[in-house]
Amino acid sequence: MGDVSQPTAGMSIRPTIRLIGPLGSGGMGWVWLAEHLALKTQVVVKFLAAELVEDTASRARFAREAAAAAQVKSPHVVQMLDHGVTDEGLPFIVMEHLEGHDLKQELRKNVLAPTQVASIVEQVARALERAHARGIIHRDVKPGNIFLCDVGGHEPFVKLLDFGIAKSGEPNTTVTSTGELVGTPVYMSPEQLRGTELDHRTDLWSLGMAAFHAFTGRLPFDGDLAVNVALKILNDPLPVPSTVRSALGPDIDAWFAKACARDPADRFDSARQLADALWVALGKAPPSFSGARTGAQLIPSWPPADENAPTATGGALASSLTNVPVRPRRASRWFLAISGLCLAGVALVYAASPRPSASRAAAGFPSIEAPRAPSASVATAPTASASSPASSSALRRTPQRLAPPRPAPASDPDDLGF
């Protein structure tokens, strides 16, 4: 391997990619802004720190970040453009340049509205749902890896960053061979801190903890040292969001208790279910994924089988889940609107067509007597009207040619099609 040097402004890592200037640095390396000369746009280049280049585990994690993010193929995951090693031996990743800031920066300035938190959680859940479907566990979901892209709208478009410690089928590597803890302890699940086998539900815990921070403006567990934070996560009672911000209410408390249950079996089954249930806890129909669903579908284990059994949480949320109005899908709303307009038009045409005078009078139209055709039954019927002079004279007139009978309407205007 050649001499490893730090990146410098003007350095070309590819014939079409030239470095502009540094954006930041961290324990794993540097992040630089660069220009893509062929595409005439700016990109971001992430370098592995020179002191970690010889570390096999660090190089593997760095390579895994590019591969994992590329495999997810979600609009809510930062896009990878290239991956390689410079002539000087420095591993790098080229990714799209995002405009905006991460959630960690946002929380330093503001406490978000509950619906803003739900929107962010939903978009992160979309990314996690795609990752989990491909067997990829992120393992480092936290506000610093949740990027709020400025796309010119009222709400940010959220992207999940940094798949550097993502797990994809290999043994758990939360703790390195040197004893270093990989990840951010304050958002880690108990099973991740213990170093036991993980599944996708560890990401649900981390997303729930990030949501607590966004809801309240405070860390769920805090401490001066990482080990103290870890001990609190493993042993202390779960915090209750409404004790920090009373406006949140018991439904958010119940949602958080399930999202961050210490036993993974007691958590939500999927990122999709977690996100949908949060909207329901806020009293809104879930707009995510494939439409609204009922509370029983969102949280199958609530209410408990024994309704008289005491429960610490879940009662308020369980009752709210069954009362949330389910919003019809957008396609259904369009179909109903168009169908209603068509039926209204049919009804107007039907009402304006000629009718017998009794029906028209009943409908408020003036009575107009249509010409009658002679018939055998009228000529021979022994009725008072047929024997009267006026009636006889009318029957002797030359009959007018009548138009063929008008076909019945294609549908009954009173039948709305439901």
C-alpha cells in the first residue's frame, strides 16, 4: 500500500472528482465537499482516517457503509455514487451532496411539534423497512444520522445516513476486538449493549429513543460516561415522555413504552407498524406506506386478552386506537367524486326529459299534454271520455307520427352504486 496522506483542496480522487474543501471530521475520518466535473454538480467525499487504514475491521466497516446503503435503494437513504481507494491508499466513498442539517442540530435549537416528530419517524421508518427487508440492520439510528433535507417545502425530506456499522448476516460486531464500543450508547438497545445477537428490532428501539429526544428536547438516558448511560439503559425504568412535556399525553407514553420495551418481543413487529402507531397515538389516520389501518392491526397485542388485568401502560392508547376515523385511500376518494358527478349528470338529464303530466306536476314542472296515438283499446273502450263529442272528434284526427320510444336510462339515478 502506498503512502497514506490526508486529503487536500484541489486533489483529484478520480479524473472527474476534485476536492473543494473540508466539511467536517470525526473518529472514522473526514468529509469533504467535491466537484463532479462531468456532471457539473457538487458531491460529498468521505475518507477513512489515515490511522485506521491498516485496521482490517475499520476498513471493512467503511466498505460496508457504501455497499449497505446502495443495496437499500430507498429515497430516504443517502445515495452512494462511488467507492474506492486513492493512489495514496486512502479509502473513500462518494455520495450525493445534501442541503440542510441533521436532526441533532435541529434539536439544539427547537423542540419539535408532535406531528413534525411523527413525519420524521415515518420517513426514517420507510428507510428501515427497506433495509430490514434486505436483511440489513442499521445499528446506529440517532439524530446525528437523520438528515433533514431542505427541498424548498414546508416539511423537510428525511434521509438516513451512515450505514458504517450496519449488520448484514455476519456475527454481532458491536464491540471490537480492542473492547471499543461501536455506536452511540444513549440510543443503543439493551441487547446491543450486552453484545448479544441482534435483529431488526434493535433499530426500532433506537428510533423510539430518537423520537423521545425530539418530543421532549432531552436525552432519554444521560450520564457523564458511556458506561453510566449503558447501566441506566439496562437497569433504570423507562422515562415517560409526558413527565417531561405534559402536552404529549398518555397515548404517546404508551407508544414509547412499546417502541422501547426492553424485551424485543414486546416491541412493535416492524418499522412500518411503529410509524403507523405513532400517527394513531396522535389521533390521526396513518398516511404511511399502504394507507390507514385499524388500531388492532397496528398493535395486535393491545388491549390485553384479560381486560381486567392491571397494565402499567396502553389503556389510553388502546381506547384511542379504535376511535380514530379511517381515511379512504386517495384513489377511492377520486373514484367517489367522479362517480358522484356522473350520477348527478344522469339525474339531471333524466329529470329534464318529457314525463307524464302527473309526474311533471309532482316534480314542479308545467303540465304539457303529449300527442296520443290511436289504439284499438282507446277506440273500443266503453268509457265516458271515449263517448263524449270532444273525445270522438279527437279520435277522428289524423294521427301524428311519434318518435320511437326513448330507451330507459342506463342506470337508476337513485342507485348510487354503493
